[in-house]
Amino acid sequence: MSRVGRVPIPLPEGVKVQIQRGSIFTEGPRGRLARSIPERMLVELKDNQILVKRPSDDRLSRSLHGLTRTLIANLIEGVTKGFQKTLEVVGIGYKAQLQGNELILQLGFSHPVRFLPPTGVKLMVEGGTRITVSGIDKELVGEVAARIRALKPPEPYKGKGIKYIDEHIRRKAGKTGVGTGV
């Protein structure tokens, strides 16, 4: 049995859950989320907890068991607490700023890069170098943060670019400049 899948998901105060065949709907203080779930997984609401069960021990059911439980737990955490990722812009002359809802980045290109986030995601800029991506959908927050990072990934020599705040960039040694004397 899946160790992750068999753990019940507690429902916090103020969260409403509606389970229909093939989908689950959650509503909480931060908003609403819906997700389709595999039809072979049995999801039930019991004693203010959500239980995910699998019908058989075949390979597909075992692989979907923990995944389904984690996706439902992320829905509940999203409508109660929300999710956020923090990015850092590193480099001389590199900066970020918000103009309304649009993120404008100076990344060493000949032009500023404009990034408009999708609905459901909020961007904040602190100090011109720190970008915080927040929202209630974990998948969407991670995708937007990855798309921003992909605009100028960090390079291994000086570390210039956009990186996650907790990301460690493995540095490479540059040229030594010493000739071989041949």
C-alpha cells in the first residue's frame, strides 16, 4: 500500500469540498479550485477527512494512489494558505519592476523583456531584484516561476541571470590566461 496515499487529508475550518465522479471541487478563504481525478481512484469524505483508496493492486492503481492524494492535498492547501516561489535577478544592470500587472525585466538584452502573468497569479517585486510569484494553484505558480526563470537562466561563470532564491549555481572556472609557451 502506498505510504503517501493512505494518509487521510484533514479538512481545515472554512474549506468546502464537493466530490463528483471524476472531479473534486474545493472552496476556501482564498478562492476556488477544481481538478479532475482518475476515475479508478475512490475518493470519499468521512469524518471531516478525505480518504483516497485504490480499487486494486495493479501497477497503474498503485502509481495513481499517492499522486491523487497529493494533488487533492495541494488543492486544499492552496485554498487555505496559497503557494509562492521567489526568484532573484543577479547581474550588473539587471533589474525587475512592475508596471500595473506587467513585469518588466532588464536582462542585458537590447530591449526590456515584458511578462504578463496569467489570471490567478500575482507578482511582487522587492528591491528591484527579488520577484515573488504567488497564487492558489501550485502547478500554475510553479509554471509561471519557471517561465520567468527561462527568460535568462543563470550562467555558470558569473552566475548572472534569474535563479530561484534557494537554488545553488555550480560555478565553473574561467580561462586562466596563461599561455603554454610553445
